[in-house]
Amino acid sequence: MSKTIDDLLVRDISRRSLLKNSVKTGVAITAVSSATLPFVSVQAEPTVAGTPGAKETVRHSACLVNCGSRCALKVIVKDDTIVRIEPEDCKNDDVFGEHQIRPCLRGRASRWRVYSPDRLKYPLQRVGKRGEGKFKRISWQEASSIIAKELTRITEKYGNESIYYNYQSGAYYHTQGTNAWKRLLNLNGGFLKYYNTYSTAQISVATPYTQGTYVASHFDQVKNSDLVVFFGMNLSETRMSGGGQVEELRRALEQSQAKVIIIDPRYTDSVIGEHAEWLAIKPTTDGALVAGIVHTLINENLLDEAMINRYCVGFDSQTLPESAPANAGYKDYILGLGDDKTEKTPEWAAKVTGLPAVRIRQLAREIANAKACYIAQGWGPQRHANGEQTVRAIQLLPSLTGHFGRPGTNTGNWPYATSYGVPKLPEGTNPIKTAIPCYLWTTAIDTPETITPTKLGLRDADKLKTGIKFMLNQAGNALLNQHGDVNRTKEILADESKCEFILVIDNHMTPSARFADILLPETSYLEANDLVDNSYASGSHNYMIAIQPVVTPMWEVRSTYDMCADIAENLGKRQEFTQGLTQMQWIEKNYAEVKSKRTYLPEWSVAKDMGVIDQQIATEKQSIALADFRRDPDANPIKTPSGKVEIYSARLADIASKWELDSDEKITAIPEFCPSWESHLDTKALEKYPLQMIGFHTKGRTHSTYHPIAQLREAVPDEIWINPIDAAARGIQSRDRIQVRNDRGIIEIHAKVTNRIAPGVVAVPQGAWTQSNNEGVDIGGCINTLTTLRTSPLAKGNPQHTNLVEIKRI
Ligand SMILES: Nc1nc2c(c(=O)[nH]1)N[C@H]1C(S)=C(S)[C@@H](COP(=O)(O)OP(=O)(O)OC[C@H]3O[C@@H](n4cnc5c(=O)[nH]c(N)nc54)[C@H](O)[C@@H]3O)O[C@H]1N2
Ligand SMILES: Nc1nc2c(c(=O)[nH]1)N[C@H]1C(S)=C(S)[C@@H](COP(=O)(O)OP(=O)(O)OC[C@H]3O[C@@H](n4cnc5c(=O)[nH]c(N)nc54)[C@H](O)[C@@H]3O)O[C@H]1N2
Ligand code: SF4
Ligand SMILES: [Mo]
């Protein structure tokens, strides 16, 4: 008889284990109806039962989610139960680098993730239709053997290129998780690769054409700036850690008191936190704003063209490559001498962007007259259908105005972190070289023959042999929730003749987990051992944290290191996988490697119980991007073919002539503004769906992680932001329940009527768990029910912020 997850959680547990677990956590027996599962589940307060007089002890962990930060957690435990979570102590909060790596509201709430009724407790095998959410409990031995058999069967039948490790970012372990799985798959002969990420597809593909490599100055440099211009950069929500960039920027601004201007369709928390001026731009139009700015700079003689020609090619016709047609430079484009014969005056830009022409002119003068202007873009502006153009246009501004390679300046990009340098479990080498853009995995299941190099960006092969047949989804919810077009994705996944096997490993019964054939429960990071680096967004601040299980891992949850070792054994490769080491021994080995370079560190026997072991700040030299290039561009060329900033890219001109593009798509040699499909300039689509809808990364979650925590849902409610003008036209008030629709689906969500969003634009916090009602309406309010599987022209990246919708009150 098939069983639902309710049966498993409630009825299948023996009375004995039920009692044992409920004593331990107080929540294990909470019933979770599968009908309400993806939504907010009722949570019970973990009760501290057991030994009378038990003492509180302190244990150390870290929050390993993908918010770019990495916060140390001081966990107060009593009788093997987490009582509360505090920030770690610090040496001296006044000193940058000795300061507190303060966790945000999510990290502080993470005991609720551990004790959530949605926790996966045992290995499960699907018994109903795929996606239905019906599973039976199996043993770890059975699970390992089934996985090894399927891996062997599918590899033998279709080849290793049919095995796929899906994009994911749920837990940045060093010795379990991703590295363990990839190590296992590599031992099995490899797997189909992907390139890009859901975060930065457009910026990572477009940047090399203009700047050679992606580089940026640490925010610390803002201490030397007098002006800061941010395009869609919302550090106050996306970098909330005390060990992250919001803290670095705050300290730098305190020193320089620089003026901050933030260009964003929303008046974000950062506008408030940075005392900034807000310019409410329409989504997808930053490239037009840049053009309007450059028009003013030319018109008012504010550019040093000799300087520009020293560092850049393709601004004017003098520096165009030979292959370029006449009048193909950016200056000609701006002055209306290019193909489109349109002068990019501030008045032209005002019509496109929604910003006043007078403010565009003023902004140009402010940037030109600044002593050191720090220009950066978040990744929201590029997560669009014309994102590549936006990226390159913003990158032009520092080059044209000379605000690069000097103290207080930047490159137009968002800096990463200087990492501390903690090693990871080696992945091994993947013999398969073929790679697809990560957003196209659904296409690689459904219509693999359509993925070619010139149509959909296939790399290192002319076509795919079979498409994806085995899907491995570890610590990710992009099998459904975080991917585009949820309704279409469900159909593709449900077809068992296409993708034949789906393995999911998670902590929670997420919308993706429900599509698993085998579903495995991993430890949460509060139950794991590891040694971890600061993450990619801590800026110049870098550090190393030892994490330890703060409580005994509950139920049958396990580290994926041990799971992979067992599967390897079934494949006859245990020794090759482990090299005779336990996970703990790998951790010790990694520490020894770090200590060999930093001899001042304590012995591991001491370090393993310290939580934060060491904190450092990058040197000034590491902090200013392009400093050598600025000083002497001939001696220190950047990594473009010309060695200079390529405003005109001959490589892009070549791609544009060879790739197959749709009639509404464009790749151009210079970063001209290309109106986007499904934007306010797509007049045909606009008739049916008159509002532009963007998503944003909310402080209430990290993507979909932390979603089922009721306290967070109450503190940061999921609401769609609507301007009062658009709300009044539809009779909508704050807290009204509304439907948002387009051809791909319908979601329900509460309204937030606010002047904090530009008219004509609505914004939905991304990451809410999708949940369909009987009519197919997503009452969970997941934005990806409305997003598209179409990709951007050059990067073939996810345009998840480019959507047109209509809304109505229910
Ligand atoms: N709290 C929290 N923090 C996170 C995450 C999270 O889920 N929650 N996710 C982490 C991850 S993995 C990533 S990749 C980063 C994401 O960081 P980003 O990609 O930068 O975050 P977004 O919120 O998507 O976009 C940033 C801002 O861009 C604005 N924006 C959207 N479209 C446009 C446009 O066309 N032009 C301009 N000028 N602005 C635009 C949005 O309103 C938003 O305020 O955040 C990381 N940090
Ligand atoms: N519409 C829209 N969609 C977006 C975005 C957007 O801006 N708009 N942003 C995109 C971006 S930038 C990103 S990076 C992706 C992120 O997408 P994902 O990488 O899928 O991130 P999460 O949704 O946080 O899913 C992480 C999963 O890991 C699980 N997890 C957490 N800890 C552990 C652990 O220790 N072990 C295991 N096995 N599992 C664990 C969590 O329960 C969760 O299900 O989403 C993308 N999707
Ligand atoms: S979600 Fe990010 S900022 Fe918040 S505690 Fe975790 S690592 Fe720190
Ligand atoms: Mo991301």
C-alpha cells in the first residue's frame, strides 16, 4: 500500500522511537499534511525535557546557506537540545577584522530549521506518481544499492553525459555535500557539466568581452570616495552578515561620508541604511540611462578622450578594430550617427527609464566632477532578458570617467571576497567536457536536440547525445521552486520516459524533494562537522570557522560523505572514494594544510572547539582593482584580445553574425541599449499584461531556505509591492489578497501598496514555496510560477526578473 509522507512521519514510526524522538525535540510527532506541506507548517516549541538539572553548554556552528555571507553561530545547548542561538563573541568590535561576525535574523532562527516538522528523517523511495509526494521508508543499505544500480544502468545504457548534477547552493560544506557527490560521480566516469550560475549568468559571460576578467575593488575603498553610485545593489538585504560587505561598506562610509546614489526600481533597505538618494528606474533600462549620461558627458565636454583612447578601444572611430564598420563606435551610437540614427539625449533616456532628464544630466556632472567615484552593480540588473547589455553599459562608466584603478574607485562590478583558503574534499576530474548553460537543464531533458552551440550555447560538443536521464539534486530547490516556469517544469519532470531517475538530498520536504525517486536526509549544518571558509561576499574580511555537531544528528540523517562512501562501495570504489580516511580525518588534513602556511594557528585539538579560529583583512594592494593597468596599461594589459577595455568587441560582432537568434533578440558589439521582450517597451505584450514584475532577494529567506519558519514569515511577510497609482486603478489596498497572472500561471499573494516602488512595476520576494490548489493557482506565492524558461541571448542565462503580468484583487 502506498503511503504519504504523513503516514511515514506519524504512523510508521514505532511507539518507542516516537517517544524517544519527541522527548528529544518535542516536535517529531507533529503531523504535517502533505496538502499543506509546502506552505507554512505549524511548529511546536522544542521542549527541553529529560535530565533534571541539565546544564547549558556552548557549541559552535556556522550558517552555510548561499547568501554570500558565512556567520558563526554560538549555539546554547541543554540536554542535547538547542536552547538558543547567539552571535559568537569577538575580540574587539571597534576594529575591522577583529569585529563580530553577527548572524542575521535567519541564522538566529536556525534552530527552527533543525526542529521543523518538514525535516526529512529517513531515506525514502517514491511509491506514487512522480511529484505526487508519496514515499515509503527504506533502509540506508537499500537506498545506496538502488542508487548504485541506477547509476550503473543509466551510464551503461546512455553514457556518462546523461548524468547531471543540478545547479544548487543550499549548503557550502567543504568535506560533505557537493564535493562528495561530484567526487563520486567522477569516480563513476563523470557527468554532463554546466556553466553559469543562477546568480550571475549574464555578468559572468558578458564581462570577459569588455573587461577580460571579472574584477572589483573591495567596498573598503569607499573610505577614499566622495561619490558612490550603485545600480540595483541592495547590500542591506543581500549581505546582512557582520562578516559581510554591508558591514565593510558601513565602516568605509563612516570614514569618507561619501554621497550615495542608488538606482533601483525599489526604494530598498539599502537606500535607508546608506542614507542614499533613490533613483526609481524602470527594470531593464540601465543601459539607456548610461547612454543618456554619456550623451551629457560628450555634450558638456566632460570627457578626457585621450585618456579614454589610452585604456579603451571602440569609443570613437580612431580606436575601432579594422574589422568594424564605419560609425560603429559608442560615441557615434550616442550622437545618433550609428545604424539607428537616434541621438541618446537625456530626454530620450528619460522616456525609456522613467527618470527625469534633468536628473540624468545632473548625475553625469556629479560623476564627472567627483574626485573618486565608486561605481558598482548588484546582480538584479543583469538577471534580465537584456542583462548582458546592462552589465557592459554599467562597466563603461568607470572606464569613460577615469574612476578606476585608483583609491576610492571600482570597475562597475560587485566585489567578491578574498578567501581565507580552507581546502575542500577533492572532487577529482570529470572526463566529460560537454557543458550546457545551467538554466537549460529542463530543455536538456525535454528537447536535448535543440541545444546546439550557436542556438543555445552548448560548449565542447556539437550536440547532446541523449539528454539528461539521471538527475542528482543535492541541497538545492532549483529542481522546481528556484527554476523558471514551475508549471512547465513539473510536466517535464513528471514524464518518467524522459528523465529516468531523480535523486534528491535535502533537510526538508521541499517542492523539489517531492519529485524525487529516492530522497535522502542529510544532516543540517547544526548537526555536522566541518572546517569552512568565509564565503564569497565577505569582501576584504576573511576568516575560518570550525563547525561541530551541536546536537546528536537526529533520526537517520547522515553526512553525505558517508552516503557517498556507501554508494562507492556498491560500485566497488570505497577505497578510491575515501582514500582510507573518515570525514573527520579529511577535516584534520585540511586544517593541517592551512596551518602549514599559517604557523601561528593553534593545534587542531584546540582549534576544533573554537568556532571562529582566525580572522584577517586583505591588504590594500589586493583591494584596488585594475591598479596596475591604470598605472601602465601597456605593461599590464587586461585579458581582452586588445589588452584594453573593449567598448567595441570584435568577438561579439563575430558571435552576432553566427549565432541563431530570435527576431526580438540582439547581441551587439558595443553595449547599446536593446529594448527587452516582456518589458514596458514590448508594446504588444503590454496590451495583455501591463505591469513589469521583478523579483528580489528578501531578508526573510535565503532563496527558499528558511521559508517554513513561521516566525520569519510573520516578521517579513511575503507581499507584492505595488505603487499607489497602479493599486488605485485596480481598487487594491495593502493586505488585500491578490492574484498575479500571465500566460505561464497564476499566483496568490498579499499586496503591499507603497511609494517605495516605481509606477508600472511590481516586485515579488523570491523563494516562497510553490503550492498549487485544485484550480492550479499557486497559493504559495512562488514567483517562478510566472517566470519563463526562455534565456538571454548571449549568456543563455535566466531572465527571472523580466516578466509582464496583470494583477487583480480576489
Ligand atoms: N537575504 C538574502 N540575501 C541573499 C540571498 C537571499 O536569497 N536572501 N541570495 C544571495 C544570492 S545567491 C545572490 S545571487 C544575491 C543576489 O543579489 P542580487 O541579484 O543583487 O539581488 P536582487 O534582489 O535580485 O537584485 C538586487 C536589486 O536589483 C533591483 N533590480 C531589479 N531589476 C533591476 C534593473 O533592471 N535595474 C536596476 N538598476 N535594478 C534592478 C532589485 O529591485 C533589487 O533591489 O543575494 C545573496 N544574498
Ligand atoms: N524568480 C527568481 N528565481 C531565482 C532567483 C531570483 O532572483 N528570482 N535567484 C536565483 C539564484 S541567484 C539562486 S542562487 C538560486 C538558489 O536556488 P537554490 O540553490 O536551490 O537555493 P535554495 O532555494 O536556498 O535551496 C537550497 C536547498 O538546500 C537545502 N539545504 C540547506 N541546508 C542543507 C544541508 O545541509 N544539506 C542538504 N542536503 N540540503 C540542505 C534547503 O532545505 C533548500 O531546499 O535561485 C534562483 N532563483
Ligand atoms: S543567512 Fe547569511 S547573513 Fe544570515 S546568518 Fe546565515 S550566513 Fe549570516
Ligand atoms: Mo544566487
